[in-house]
Amino acid sequence: MELKNKIEIIIKNTVVSSGAETRYREPLIGFASTNDPIFSEIKQIVGLHHLHPKEIFPEAKTAVTFFLPFEKELVKQNLKSGVVKESIQASVDTSHLIREINEKLKTELAKDGVTVIVPKVIFDYKNNGFDVSWSHKSAAYAAGLGTFGVNQMLITRAGCAGRIGSLLISAEILPTPRPKEEFCRHKRGEKCLVCVDRCQSGALSLNGFDKEKCFIRLQEEEKAYPELNQHGCGKCTTGPCTLDPSELE
């Protein structure tokens, strides 16, 4: 079986067989060459703390990324004001699911002599603030999964309500072309900014994104359901860019 197809089948089958409470629509999967200049450009934009794929794994030839879009019912649940338990549960479930996908890919690709490295995203606010060494969203952008919206999220053809995973492999796979169209309604000149209106912390505006305000809000959310030990606001992903346009009604 072609390696690209094998990776796609493993990811999709793992999502389908997930026993989590959270349900998902069909995953989107993209590939980017680690020699693509976009990774050096990302490093310049984000900051020198952000690592190039080859700084993480010198033998890396391809960045594999996947987007796990939440089902429509979960999005509708999160339209409610305040803290929504289902949204927090989705964050917990999806973190587990991403780890499961990564482990299965490591195991199965090793049979083909392919090494898989999952970049570590360690958030250490006390010592490093909001600087992290790897961005799954940026990797997914490089791999053609979507474009960035005013909400600072990657908007894909399936919307932006979901989670992204990424990993590096030692094999070459033909890159996924990046979209030529803009998926953010405001950025393509249409009237929107629903994400700004629905931001509960006031962190999001046309002038940018105040990570500090968002972080404080998320910390408060964790207190609502301490047994989950997680946050899951996601109000900025409940606008027209949330789902595929055909699913909005």
C-alpha cells in the first residue's frame, strides 16, 4: 500500500473506532515537505523559539498534519453562553485521540522502516510565557489544510471547530497544495466578525489577539469542572467558519 494512503487510513480508522463521548466528522489530512521554505518563514514570523522541523528531527522529510472536526451537535451545544461541559470534554477526549493516532502511526510506519517523531508542544507559562517550540496550526497551514482567520484559528474546508495534530516522518510524501482561496469571510471582504463578538474574554479584536486575557478566561473555565482538569471555551469557533458551508443550516 502507498504510504500516503496507509497514513490516511490509519488516521480515519482510529477516529471511527474511538470510544470517546465526543464524535467527529471525517478528518482532513495534509502533507508538507520539510524542505519547503514556508517553515523558515514561519520561524521568522512566530519567533526564533519556534523550531524548524529539521531542528526537531534532522532526518525528517515530511510533516504530516490532520484536523479532527467536531460533529455539528457539539458546535451547537457550544453556542450557549458561559462554560459548556461538552466543549471541555471534547478537549479532553481529543487530546487522548490525537495521542492514540500518533502511537498507531509510530507502530505501523515502523513496519515500513519509517521513523515517526511527534514534536513536543510544552506550554510553560511561568518560564516561557506563551512561547512554544512548535505550532500544530502553523504546520497544518504549511500542509495545505487551510488559512488563518481573524479568530487566530486555522479555517479548513471543514471549518475550524476541531483539533489539529502533527508529526514528522523520515519518508517523502508528495506535498498537499496550499489553498489559493481565503476561508475567513472577513479577510475575503465579507461582513462577519462573529468570532470577535462571541469572544467571552474580550481577547479577540480586529487589532489582534490578547493571549493574556484568553489565558485568564481559560483558567477560570477549569474551575467549573475540576474533575476534567481541562478548558474548552471555543466560542471563537462558533461562527460561519465553524463548519463546512453545506452544514451551516
